[in-house]
Amino acid sequence: MKKKTEVFRRNYLKKRCFGEFGGRYVPELLIQALDDLEACYLQAKTDSHFQRELKSVLQSYGGRPTPLLFAKNLSEELTELRESRKSSALRKQRKQPLKIYIKNEGILHTGAHKLNNVLGQALLCMRMGKRELVAETGAGQHGLAVASVAAKFKLAAKIFMGEEDYFRQYPNVYAMKNLGAKVIMVSDGTRRLKDAVNAAMKYWIENLKTTHYLLGSALGPFPYPLLVRDFQSVIGVEAKKQLKQAEGRLPDLLCACVGGGSNSLGFFTPFLSDAKVAMLGIEAGGKSMKLGEHASRMKEPKLGIVQGYKSYFIQNADGQVQPTHSISAGLDYPGIAPELAYLHQQGRVKFLSASDKEALEGFRKLSEKEGISPALECAHVIGKLPVIIQRYPEASFICVNISGRGDKDIFITAKHLDKDAWREFLKRELRSLR
Ligand SMILES: Cc1ncc(COP(=O)(O)O)c(C=O)c1O
């Protein structure tokens, strides 16, 4: 398995594809900039000075390593649930306790895993002699990390955000502006993450000499899927060590939410050659499985080429990308990381989707049981755990990546979970503005 993974990696570098996925489908104008980025990254990868600098800022600015927590109360509840579902004959056998661990990226500075990739790419930007960052953001966590790092390294930052996301994640918009970034609302198309990516790319094409496009997920044209995955792999490297220390063995199952795919790939990658570790990605099931009401690309995977890369996209029979929906802006995107599409095709990573309702349930559950309020993106995984433990009856040791914390979602969760009190609060706030 290890050897197969390495051969595949070498091929990826040569062909710039993961199997049939990935590639570089961009206008001629962008080729030189992507070549420069690729050369810069491959040099930096083997440059001990760069690696030391990255490690140092991840620790001193980011707060790494992030903790691994045994979610005792959640584990007990799910053990009971699993027991209660057993037939009476099986129930007589010895109870097998479930152990759920949480890798908590919400502890990272700026509140989500996005900072890992942003610090890496910001160092690349300066190495290329560029002084401006341009980025897209959905949930605002990537934008917040870009704005913060830009302030720290004295870089200019322009952040594009779909109108829909701009308002539903306004706490992050405010924070980005306060950090000195220019936040540009995108009112084209479906006014979500896909449209923000288009606008950011357009700006980049017009300003290639001075600007680095700091893409926030493991997608887009090569080399982005490679370098974003590598910068995020610090999550899995740490988790592997921490899990071994905690239990003396590797887990049976890893679970992570999947928007573009950066937190899941960062978490999974260091375990890929450990054949006994199963991997599960959770997509946004939204309101229903009707087109336009979810963002589950893997439900009926359809190959396409969009925004510079080949992967699975939510599209109609004519190949037109279709609108998506998710309660969490970070999962509300029609495409998926080409490497995840490949790993799915190989059967290495499986997928399930969790609905908006399950995500809210997950948010409440982790808050109440463990005192951790997760971002709505990874709350999808917690909300799906009752189904996951049924699908994986042999798994007794599970680790979930909590990709971020839930502060940014206050306007969404409060509206759903505490509506009347929230309305009163907003009314008072409005009155105080008069
Ligand atoms: C907290 C959090 N988790 C997950 C995601 C999804 O992105 P990815 O799949 O690239 O990790 C986002 C995206 O904004 C996010 O903010």
C-alpha cells in the first residue's frame, strides 16, 4: 500500500493529475503564474529554512499543535445507542465501549484549520516577491485567516465573498475589515463560494505580477490541490502521533466534513498507507436530495471541468453547474477536491451526507456533551455519528476532525435553536442603534 501511494504521488507530480482528476485547465495567461508557483513550492518543500520558518509561525502565531480530546460523554452516549440497537441475543455479549476522539482545529488562531494553508501560501507569496494576497471565502474562515496573516506580514489583502455568504457570515466580514482587508461582495450567479472563486481568479489574472491567489481548498488548477493538501497535512501528522500515544494503536475510522476537501485531505493523508484505517467524508445533505437543495457531489458523481480542474461537480444533463444549498457556507460548493474524487474512485475514502437538521443537532450535541461548540461544517459529522456507528459496526475507535469553532455561526444557530430570545436581542440591538 505504501509503495502504491508513493508511485501514485510521483505520477501526480509528472502528470499534474490524480488518476483522471485534477490537471490545469486555464487560460494561457495563467500558465506562467502557475509554473512559477509550482517551482517556488517544490523548492520550498525541500528547503529546510522554509520548513523551519513555517513550523515556527504555525507554533508561535497559530498555536499548533492543536489538542486531541477523548470525547468521553459523547462516547458513552453512542455506546449506549449502539447497544440499544443490538438484538437481544447479541446484547448478552460483553459491551464493546466506543471511543470517540476529537482533533480540535477550532483551537487554532482565527478559529479553523484554514490558517495552516494560509501561513504556508503567504510565505510562498513573499518568496515570489509578491506583496498582495487575493482570496475567495465562503464561511469567512479562510478570509479571516488571510486577513490576519496579511496584517502580520504587512501584505495587502482583497477577499471576495458571495453576497449570500457575506450576510450569513457577517461576523467574519466585520473581523476581516477590522484587520485591514478589503472585502468585496460578489453578486453574480448564485452569490456563493463558486462565484467568489470566479471573481478572485479574474482579479488575479488582471494583477499577476504583484498578486498571489491564495486558494483556500485542495482544488483549482495544479499545483493548488497538491500544496493545499500538503500544508493541511500537519493535522493528520499530529493526530497520528497523538492517537498512537492515547490508545497505543491507530484508529479504526477517521471522519471529516468535506467542502472543497482541505481539512479532510489534511487529516486523512498521513494515514492513507495504513490499510486498516477507514476514512469517511461527510458532505452537505442540505434540505433534501433534490437538485439545488444540497451539496453532495458524491451522491451521483458527475465528471466535469470547472474553475481550472477536472473533478466531480453538481451539474445538469447539459454539464451546467447547478446551484447548491447548505446551512453551512463552507460546504456550499458544487465541486470537490480532485484527490478526493480519485480516492473515492479507488474505494479508499467513502462518503455520506448529513442534512442541515443533522448539522444543527451535531452543533447542539457537541456543545452539550463536551463543551465544544463546533463550526456548522464539522457539526455535520457529529450529527451523523448515530448513523456512522451503525454503518461501521466493527469500529470502536473513531477520530473526528473538528475543523473549526462555531462562533462565526451565531446568527444561524441562534435563529434555529433559540429563535424567540434571539429576535428579542436583535430588536434591542436595533433600538440601541437609533
Ligand atoms: C470550519 C470549516 N470547516 C470546513 C470547511 C470546508 O472546507 P474544506 O473542505 O476545504 O476543509 C470550511 C470552509 O470554509 C470551514 O470554514
